[in-house]
Amino acid sequence: MKFSKSQKLYEKGLVNLVGAVNSPVRAFASVGGNPLFIKKAKGSKIIDVDGNEYLDLVLSYGPMVIGHRHKKVQKAVHKALKNGYSFGASTENEIKLAKIVCDAFPGMDKVRFVNSGTEAVLSGIRLARAFTGKDKIIKFSGCYHGHQDALLVAAGSGLATLSLPGSLGVPEGAVKNTLIAEYNNLESVKAHFENHDDIAAVIIEPICGNMGVAIPQDNFLKELKDFLTSKGALLIADEVMTGFRSKFGGAQELLGVEADITCLGKVIGGGFPVGAYGARNKIMEKVAPLGGMYQAGTLSGNPIAMAGGISTLTELKRQNPYQKFDEIGAILEVILLETAKKYNVDLVVNRFGSMMNPFFTKNQVTNFKDAQTSDTKKFAVFFWEMIKNGVFLPPSQFEAWFLSSAISEKDIKIFANAVDKSMLAVSQ
Ligand code: PLP
């Protein structure tokens, strides 16, 4: 397999782009080697500039849930393009997408569209503070909620990949109202409430994908919600990754928990830049122009992104692939575990529906500390062998792998063959 054109573009990219990328994890820093440059994608596959084709388990870090370049999405976007790209005024499609989203999440009477998951979360946090009149927020270590200052502490995703405890440039004052708890540990949340009486909300990835996949144990989420209600604090579900992916109604539908504020992104734009936050009327009424919480956006509700979102969600609802996701996910999990056993490699696989990933460790992974016991050097070997055998994975131990409904039986064979070669390489 040749990567010479990617290599050339990488060198060229270094001149005017930082690390030749526009998002750090794309730089392949934790697996070594240089990033691949992508030319195009279709269905379950992605093709790099050297013409190498891969089964894509990155899927743009989640959004491409019905596969790349779905015909219906392309048609809807082409149609929207003909009418113009941005008006700075309202369009009917914003109302249509808002209805699809609010119907899927019973705890959302109203929604506000923004342009990314980061924006959705920073607005959701502001809203929690506006509604409760309190300042402090609890987040869980290993959860990632975008790159707003207040939440760039003990974060997963790219920070975990780069082993950064936080980010340069974030002033102490920006994180002084952020408290850290441990995922799956309600006592660690309760302890903060014993010491502080000004906690507005707890933000959580209800199924975490940013320390790798970590799953809420037992009744953790329900108990968390009940506890917060008893304290007059809000639960913010960051469903940027899980919204419309775990189930059409996100992790909340699956786990039977209703958050006070929900943040969305990724799938709701079908690959176009969209984020959203929503809640019941009494909370959303705080947002301008109804209330005093200011939040705005030049391109928010962008007509092309709305068309991408409506067509993706409509097709996703029609396909209802959630059972298929679970079945295929289970097959991939078994392939990973049995091949690891065959080559005597210590491996734990965490999976929730269409989100999964392996950790090269003996320990069960239920929180960030557990995740960090994974042997990232082994992951790096595994990653490159998977690439060489036609499977594109996130270039980090601490990112979830995703499935799309475009995945086929043939793709599963490609995966099994690649895992066999890669696990063998890890064992040597
Ligand atoms: N929240 C979660 C759970 C995420 O996984 C991400 C991104 O991966 C974000 C927020 C930030 O979203 P974006 O990258 O669109 O700003």
C-alpha cells in the first residue's frame, strides 16, 4: 500500500496549516506516522488520495450514520443549493428540522440550532446557569464536550490522545467553576454537592465515546438524574455523539432517562456543520429573544446544513437500523475478542450499539482511569496494520469507532481479515 501522495500533501500542508490539519486528532500524533489525505467516500468506504480504499469506521467521528454520500441526502442538498446558501433570515426547513428533533427527544419542547457540538454545549451550559442562577458545573473526567474554555479540563478525545491535562490559553478563572467527578461514581458527584451550594448542572456523555467507549453501569444515569432533581440542579446530556445514533431518541430513549438540557451535533447535520441545544419550554424561554440569555450565530440554521440534516434524519428514521447496528456490532466485538484470544493478546472491548472500541488491557474499563491502563503502543501497531489491511480507524486509543447502516457482509469479512493480521502483529 502506497501513501506517497498523502505524504506529499502532508508536507505541503505543513506550510500554511498547523500540523497540516484542522483538528488535532487527524494528525495521527499518538499512532505515529503521517496523516492520510482523503479524496472521496461512498457508502461504507473512504478512499485516500493514493487510491487506497478503506472500510470507514471513523465516519467523520460519527455523523455519517447512513454512510457517505447517500443519494437522498445528495439530492436534498443539491436542491437547497439552487436557492442560495445563507440568508441571515429564517427558512421553513429550520422549522422542519426542529420538529424532527423535538419529536425524537420528549424533553425538548424547543431547540436552537448552532454550528457545532462545541457551540451546542457552551450554549447549554450558559442556559443551565441562566435558568438556575448558579455558576458551578460538574463534568466527568474523560468526557469531552468540545473545546470551550470551561470544559477543557480532564477531557477525553484529542486531549487524552495528546496526554494533555488541559489546554494552554485557558485562564484559571475560566475553569474555576468547573468541578470534576468520576464517571460511573455517583458518590464523587454527591461529594461536590456537600462542599458547594452553587452547582447549576452536571454535564455528561450519557454513553461516553471520548475516553474510548465507556458505558454507564447499572442505574448510574437514573440515579444521577434523581439525585440532581432532589438538589434543584440540572442534568445536561451531551448527546453530540449519541443523539440519533444510540437510538433515534439518543441515549436518553435507550436508557429511559430524560435530561433537562440536551446538546446535539454530528448526526443531526448528516455531515454538514450543525449543532443544537434544547429543553422544555420553561428552560428555553430564558434564551433570547424570549429571555435574557444571549446566544446567536451568523450561519446558524444554515439552509444547506438544514437540508442535510432533514434528509439524513428522515432516511435514518425510515431505515431504523438500530437492531442491525447492535447485531453487526456484536459480530465485530466477537471477531476482536476471539482473534485476541487466538494470538494471546489482552483485550477488552466496550460496545454500545454502533459505538465500540477495544482497549489493550486486562482491566474492565468503566472510567477514564481504567481506559488509561490500555497499552497505547499496542494500539498504534494495531492501527497501522488495520490501515494496511483496508480498515480506517480513528488514530487514537481514546476515540470511539462508529458503524453506518451502509456496512455490508463483505465489509465484515474485510474487517475480520484485517483484525487477524493486526492482532498477529500486536502479539509479536
Ligand atoms: N460533545 C461530544 C460528546 C463530542 O464527542 C464532541 C466532538 O467530538 C463535541 C461535544 C464537540 O463537537 P464539535 O467537534 O462538533 O465541536
